[in-house]
Amino acid sequence: MTERCHGDTRPPAGPRARTAIVLAAAALLAATSAAFLPTTASAGTTLGASAAEKGRYFGTAVAASRLSDNAYTTILNREFNMVTAENEMKMNATEPQQGRFSYGAAEQIVNHARSRGMSVRGHTLAWHSQQPGWMESMSGSALRQAMLNHVTQVATHFRGQVVAWDVVNEAFADGSSGGRRDSNLQRTGNDWIEAAFRAADAADPNAKLCYNDYNTDNWTHAKTQGVYNMVRDFKARGVPIDCVGFQSHFNNNSPYVSNYRTTLSSFAALGVDVQITELDIQGAPANTYRSVVEDCMAVPRCNGITVWGIRDSDSWLASQTPLLFNSNGSKKAAYDAVLAALNNGPAVPTTAPPTSVPPTTAPPTTAPPTTAPPTTPPPGGGCSATLQDSTRWGDRFNSQVTVSGASNWSVVVAVTPPQKVSATWNGSPSWDGSGNVMTMRSNGSGNVFGFTTMANGNWTRPQVLSCTAS
Ligand code: XIL
């Protein structure tokens, strides 16, 4: 299905449309060659690696103030491959005084994440809540201008560092109306949301642009239908929207319901990615966590899950103990259920047709890696390592390295800039200063490790530089 199937006869316009064509071309190319590649079935042992093996991410909200807590960062660095700033990218944090932007705390989080191969979701550019005081008291065209300037400035500042933005957060009303929430932004005119998306598109044409909300999980709810109708309308009119975020704060008043999967797949059928963006569940029942993950895995365009904090003590709803780790950092039963559901789930189909407009431009000139025999590295101190291609997606690919000759090994692998390793499994990675050379050490998980490389336009196969027995 293409955007034009929704009744729009105009050609897609603007930077996003151009990106979509290139991405579609790359996806088609990748899909074509992926059909000839073997896939791996090794189970991951951390949330991020298990999700990455299935073409998805597993993220968490991060508070800059907690980055000095060693127990916190140990879990963060081990388990997650996507990060959302819990408060540090909100309007009150990034523009505390009008026209004076402040990015220190946000950058701390972005740098922590990106230097370790994690990606970043931006949260959030426009919202009725957590506005700076100067904005709260504004209205009319002055507010509209200030909001658009904020979107432009912040999206421009983080261009290239944020894979997806919650452009607009929580703009729909609770209850039975199915309409917009009253707010100072809404009172600037009903088109404020699309204006924000167009400004974000112009500022960062490559970031995925999402609408994000809560209480939109139950397919029968008026609010869910209201958001659905807006997204359908945006797709029909060519408003640049790529994804819908479901906060999914589940509790006794707003419980998980079994039609959640219908909600996710119905939105996906509009031609957007869907993501679970702020998951927490009162009491953290393992069965409910399992169901949520299974629902996402059942929808090919559900490409990531983010929990809203790491340990219960980090949660904004700490008394509900809604997260995957106890306050002492130990894994809860819900953690095991989530990990198993990720490992048991299907991979995003690599042979799926491009979901955007078919390519009308020439495919990229850089050829993807071929299925040539695996690289044989120069012999190291008593071991050897061979690298094989495995699953491939439109923007990234997995590689698998098999080590022989030693059980305690250390393998050095290089990727080609601007490639970046975004996830690893079955080994302990460390990076050199450039971030392009990874040393993977055995961690007791056996003699096969794997990693995901974000292609960033370059599909060269990573190279094994050495294997050393220790
Ligand atoms: C919450 C943070 O977790 C708290 O620290 C803060 O005090 C209030 O905001 N929906 C959202 C998130 O989109 O930004 C909110 O985060 C939780 C609800």
C-alpha cells in the first residue's frame, strides 16, 4: 500500500518524501538480497539483543541525574539499545527562557547512549504539559510561532542524533468525545499538530516523526478512534507522520485489554510504524508483560518497546512497582517473561515489500555485501573467527561470528563509518575511541556472538581484524 492509495493524487512533496523514496529503494535492495541469506536462530540473553535479533529495539526512559549511579548504568548498558530522556528534552528543559536553549542534561543522555551504540528517541517537541512558564502564559499567533520555533530549533539541534521524535504528545481528550484536548496549543487552531509535524520534517528530514499518547490502547475507546482518524487523515493529505507511540501506562483504572493487538495492527495498516513508548504495568504481572510483548511481536510494524524506567525505584509511579527490575536491580518474573517473548517471537519479515512509495529513483550505487565466503582473519594467538551475514533489514543488518580454537577469546571487529554497531549479543563488547572498532570478549555464552550494524547508507560487511586466546 502506498500513501497515494488513501486518495491523495498529488505527488509527495518535501524532504520526507524524498527520503522515503531512497529508503524504499534501499529496503527493496536489502529485501531482494536478504532472501538469499541464511538467518540465525540463536536466542539473545538481554532485552536489547533479543529485540535486535528480531529487527526491533528495546528501550528505557533515562534520567540524567541517575547516570552517576553505577548499579543503574550497569543495567542500562547491558540490557537496552534505545533510550528516551525521561524529562530532559521536554519544552521546559530545552527552552527555559524564550529563545535561550539549554541542552546540557539532554546531551548527557544522548552522549551516554550513542557512545555505547544505543539509539535515542526524542521526547517531546510539543505538549500541553511541562511547558516553560513563559510559554504557559502565551496564546494565539505568538504562541503558535513560539511553538514552531521551538520545534525547529530543538529538532535541528539533535538532527542526526535522534532516530525518532515524539513530535506531539497527548493532544487528545480522555473520555467519550474522541476529540482534541483543550490546551493553549489547541486554541491556536486545530492545525497546530500538522504544523508541528511539518516544522519537524523540515528541521530533521531523516528522523521518524511520531504522534504519542496514552489511553489509546483499547481499540473500542473514543480516544483511540480519534487518534486513528487523525493519522488516517494525515496520511491521506501527505502530512509527514511516520509512527504512532502508545505510552501504555497500564494500571487498575486503565488496564491492558486483549484488543491491544488489534489497535497496534490497525494503526500499522495506515502505513505508520507503531511503538510502545512508555510501558509500565501496575504490579508488573509477568503474564501481562508477556502479552504486551507478544502483541507487538505479532505486528511487523511494531518495531520497538520502551519501558518507562529501569528499576521500580526509578519509576514515576514507584509505589505501583510497575517495572522489570526490583529496586535492588534484580530481575523480576516480568523480565523473564519479556525476554522469552522476545526470543520466541517472529523476526520482522525481511522480504516484506517497501511500505512507502515504490522506488522511482536509481538504487544506491553502493552494493550491499554479497554472499561471498566468510572472511577468514589472519591467525591470532591460538584462535580464529569467521564472520557471516545474517538477517538484513532496510536500514541495518546482523552479523554472526563463530570462534574456534579457544573458549576464552577476544575478537576485534571493525565496521566502516558511518556504520554503527547498535546491539550485540553473547559477548562483552568494548569500543575504541572512534566507535568503529569493537573488541568482543567471551562472556561464557559460547563461541558464537552476534551484533547489529546500522548501515547508515554503507552496506560493507564488517571485518574481523584479529582473534586472540586468553
Ligand atoms: C513523566 C516523568 O516520568 C516524570 O518524571 C515527570 O515528573 C512527569 O512526566 N507521559 C509522558 C511522559 O509522555 O513524559 C511522562 O513522564 C509520563 C506520562
